[in-house]
Amino acid sequence: MLKIGVFGVGHLGKFHLNNWKEIGEVELVGFYDPDDATAKEVSEKYHLPRFLDAGRLIDASDAIDIVAPTNFHFELCEKAIRKGRHIFVEKPLANTMNEAHELVKLAQESNIKLQVGHVERFNPAFLALKDTELNPMFIEVHRLAQFNPRGTEVSVILDLMIHDIDIILSIVKSGVKNISASGVAVMTDTPDIANVRIEFDNGCVANLTSSRISMKKMRKMRLFQKDAYIGIDFLNKKTEIIKQKGPQDSNVFAFDIETPKGKKTLAIANPTVPEVNAIKQELEEFRGAIMNNTKTIVSEIDGLMAMDVAHQILKKIGNNILVR
Ligand SMILES: NC(=O)c1ccc[n+]([C@@H]2O[C@H](COP(=O)([O-])OP(=O)(O)OC[C@H]3O[C@@H](n4cnc5c(N)ncnc54)[C@H](O)[C@@H]3O)[C@@H](O)[C@H]2O)c1
């Protein structure tokens, strides 16, 4: 049995508790949350002990799950690493780059597993592409959310765009050559809406828009590569591939287009989207990495790389930010 202690049982922490309860070979030992009302509700609903001392919960656990606000990630991770505990920490890994570098150093000096909650890696619409070769040259992303005060302790870049940054870095295995960005602080003191262009060394260009002040929700990524267009709808969990029709595409919808090089037949395919609960899947993978001593799928290095790009974006926005 792997003993798990949960830090932070607010909105997302409760989803984590629900999922941990369904995962085998795991024992929830308790939780730590400074908010009395939340703690009372959770103790009663989940029949789970509340720890009033974070250090004691770390001592009682084999692995800890940090679902506290981002500004507490560093201190909780540091305490747990120093006691040799494995860590699942919600995204972003930390608040500042210094904190993130320090955590990577500490994690690598110790023998622990660290996984960052970049949950979109486990989104069924993305998992549907596991057998598809992805080598995009242009990427267009829209991640739009309605305003919610939760998460606004950080900018929209660290709150929402970081999901797409992590996915893009997992696909485009190339260095970042140049970033241009602008952002606007509308409801908070940090950018609530931003547009970013990332140019990679291999020529790929990613154009990302994130907003947390939209009327409608959208989470779409479109990949354009030499042989295909790939659409990933993270919100509605749908994936679409349009490419030149091949012999294996007998049962897919196809249509003809005229090109300067003559007629081409294109096929639209919807790869099978697995029925996966992304949060449960990421927590199961974390448990598996500890039990089988394998690498975590979203490691501390992945968390650091996403933060590095996010902070480069924030620096660029520094000069371009428009405050209402
Ligand atoms: N992966 C995702 O898609 C996703 C989505 C939402 C939030 N998050 C991340 O999850 C974290 C929590 O977000 P949320 O929406 O649940 O916020 P929330 O405000 O609903 O909950 C946070 C909880 O942490 C508690 N808390 C405060 N200080 C603490 C401390 N020092 N130790 C332990 N608990 C503490 C608060 O009392 C609260 O109950 C954030 O880092 C956020 O970025 C990730």
C-alpha cells in the first residue's frame, strides 16, 4: 500500500481525493489544509483525518499530493524532498524560476519521483494521437475560460497557457529561438488575456491565445504538418485528422480538392478517443512510477521547461502589458 497525504483540498483537491479513493494499492492517510471550513467539510465527507502540522503529514506519507495554491508549491515540495517523499505537484511546478531550479536540483539529488500535474497529457483527445507521428510546422492554440477568481494568484500564462506550452514542448523537440508576446490585465493585476508567438529552431511556429475573461470556453489546438492537419479539442475530447487519402482509408469520409498540382483526395479521420479520466490516469501513472521505479510521464524537468518558456513569455509581456 502506498500511503498518500494530500495538501490542499479546495476545488481540485477534492477531485484528487475522489480519484485516489478509486485507485488500488493506495491508502489516503490524511490531508492538510489551513482553511477550517474546507477542512471540516472534507473530514466529514471523506472520513479522512485532518493534520494540523504539514510536517507530520509528510512523515506519515510515502508520497504527497500538492493541490495547494501555486505560491505554496515550493515550500511544501522542499519539505517533502528533504524527507525523501515522492511528490505529485499541481501545475505550475513553482511560482518563480529560482524555486523551480532549486526543486529540480533537490529532486535529482534525492531518490524521489516528482510528477507535475500537466493533466492535458492524459486528455483522451491527446492520447488518441499516441500512434500518430506529430511533426507540426505551425500550431494554433486557443484556450479560453470564463473568469473565476481561483487561480488568479498567477497570470493567465502560468494558470492556463502553461498547459499548452507543456503539450507543445512534448511534441516539438526543438529549442525555442524567439518569443513575441503581448498581454492585457483586465480583471486582475497580471495578464488575463495574452497572445504569444513561439518560434522554434526547427522552423515550427506556435501561435497561442489564452484568456480567462471569455464568455465561452474553448480549448483547441490545431497542428499543421506537411502531410496532415490535426485538430485536438481538449474540451470536447474530439480529435480529427485530415490528410491525403491512402489505401488504408477505405472507410473514412473523403473529398476531392483541386491543387496547382492537380486533383487530390483528402480523408477525414477521427481516431478512437479512449475513455480515460485524465486526473485518475495521471495519479495512477504517478503511483506506477513509484511502485515500478520508472520515470514519471511529466517529470520535474518537463515542469521546469514549461515554466522557463512561460517566464520568457512573461518577460516579453513586461514591456507590452496594457493595464486597463
Ligand atoms: N491541472 C489543472 O488543470 C489545474 C486546474 C485547477 C487548478 N490547478 C492547480 O491546483 C492548485 C490548486 O487550485 P484549486 O483550483 O484547487 O484552488 P482552491 O483555491 O480551490 O484550493 C486550494 C486549497 O489549498 C488550501 N491551501 C492554502 N494554503 C495551503 C497550504 N499552505 N497547504 C495546503 N493547503 C493550502 C486552501 O485553503 C484551499 O482549500 C493550483 O496550483 C492550481 O494551479 C490545476
